[in-house]
Amino acid sequence: MPDPAYRAAPPGALRFEPLGEVTAIFDRRSVQTHLVVSPMPEILEAMGAGDCDAATLAARLAARFDLDGVADVGAILNERLGELAAMGLVERA
Amino acid sequence: MRHSTRIAVGPVQFRIGSDWAAPIAALDRLYAGYPQDEARPADATVRLFAARPWRRWLRPSVHIGGDFVVPDALPLPLSMGLLAAEMGMNLQVALGWRRHMLLHASAVAKDGRALIMSGESGSGKSTLAALLGEGDWRLMGDEFTLIDPASGDALAFPRAVSLKNEAIAAVAARVDVARLGPLLAGTPKGDIRHLIPRADAIAAMHEPARPALLLFPRFGGEASIEPMGEGEAFVRLTEASTNYVALGEAGFAALTRLVRETPAFGISYPDGAAGIALVEQLWADAAR
């Protein structure tokens, strides 16, 4: 089964405020505050405008971060995307 | 209501009505020195009323009402009418105030800069603020501190300090008895005695102060200082704010700014003197 694709929040929906090791995210649509740690902010930033699955995301993140030696990048990103979807910060495409 | 009074504490104008004269007289005594502005409309209304009309005379007990009510709040005996009024005032502010972010925290100020102390009941935040307020600090409030979302400044809410249990003796020994309210013994919160803040603190209650230090005190154990990250301070203050969610993005912006611009520490202390020593030590660094 192919990995599910996800879509980022529309521009302006989320407000990011880094607070040391955590990032506070305010979702203007739900008026909820989320606190996340790395790699969640990086994933959200790399999502881009279109639909995006774990493999696409892995390629984008690999261009910016050293992912060599990380086993199962795809599986990890799939899991994180599922968590972000549960928070309402991304949605299934 | 047969008896009523108006009280201004910081930016909040209360109207308090009561079926009995005694709680109003006690409030009028505690708040006699507070500046009054009769022309301003009330922001919050507190009502102390008898459960049933005949109970006004027979085993009188006080129910707390107002714009917001807690349905399961127990009635209090009339001898605790002052506590009922205090609880009613806290409730109306905690649930109704929207102009500022409300933190369940005490605060004191020096040179226009504020030290904010947040903690659970029993953390000693109230007692520390009261003791500091008898020294060279200005007491801003023992229970609530307001943060202005526009400027980031802290605003005072210097209600009469609610001293509890051991704190009563610790503070009463240092102040003129004329500044103390009646002893309310055996309330659901233990013994309570109110302390009227110093006249200079009341006179300055409309002056904002820039937050300079955030402390999360814990009473008991060895004296210790733990630096606290911005993320943890943020989480703790969202929990300490009664209207963070209601303020929406304005609250988010105010709180992220507060924790980013203000150094935060958790402190433990075995007694009041040790607590004050830790506060003064951290302040000396923060105010540099």
C-alpha cells in the first residue's frame, strides 16, 4: 500500500513561536495551542503547498539535514505525519 | 441587595451586594484606602445572598453569586462572609476578565520592573509577596497578576492579601494591627486573615511594571534554584492563566513574549527568610 499523502495547513493558518527547545504553534482555525519538538516544525516547514507523502518529505529533509544512517526514515516520517494529522496541523490529502 | 459597596482593585471595578451588613462593613474597612471612581461602571458584580430568606436570621449562610457562578460552591456561614466576598471577587475576575491575560500569580515590583511568582496553593507565592511587600518592594498582588497583551507589561491587582495559617503569624508580627482584618478561623481553607497592602502599593496600583523575573516557588525542602526553559515556563503559565484560551491569539502572543523576554526559575525554600534570600539573589542577576 502506498504511503498516505498529507496536505499542510493553508498559508497564515499557523503561527510558530520557537521557545528554546520547543516550538509553540497557534492554530488560528481551531484557536488551539500546540507544543511540539523537533522534527515537527521542520516537517511542517518542508511540507510545501501541494500533497506530500513520507518519501517526498524524506527527500526534501535530506536536502537540508543529514539523514544518513537514520534507519527507516520513511516509517518515522509516516508516524510523525500521522501525529500531526491527529493534532489537526496537517490533513490527509 | 440590601447592602452594597463598590471597590476598585487595579483595573477591575467591583460592585458587591449582600443580604447582610457585616460582610459589606468588613470590606469597606479593608478597602477604605483604595482610590474610588464612582462614575465608572462596574466590571464585575458579586452577590452574597441567603439560601432562603428566613436563613438570613436563622443559621445564616452565605451563597456566592454574580455574573458567573460555580453551581456546587458550598454556602459559608455568615461569620465567613468576608471569605465569601473574596471568593466571589476572585471568581468574577477569573472567569469574566478579558482585557488582560490573567495569571494566577503574585507579583511585586521595584524600579518599575516586576517579579512574578506563580504556583499552586501552598507554594508560598502569596506569603513571599506579602513579606517582600513589607520590605523595599511594591506589592502588586498576592493572587492575580494581569498581563497587558498590547505592551507586555504587568498590571497590579492588589486586593487585600489573604494570609493563611502559618503565614498569619509570620506577617502579623511585622505590621501594624490596623492593617489586619478579623481572624477567620476554621474556614474550608484553614485560618485566614486579610492584610491591607501598604498605602504606597495601593496608590501605585494603576502603574504598570515591566516583567523582569518569573519564579515558580515551592515551599519545603532544601533551598535550591533550577533555571527553567521557555517551553516549560510557557506550559506552566498556560495552566496558571484562567483566561488564556478565551483570549485566543492575543493570549498566545502575550505569553510567548513573556516567557521569551523574562528569565524563569523554579525555587524551593524551607522557610520565608530562605525564600526571600533566593528571590533577592535572583533579582540581583535579573535586574542587572
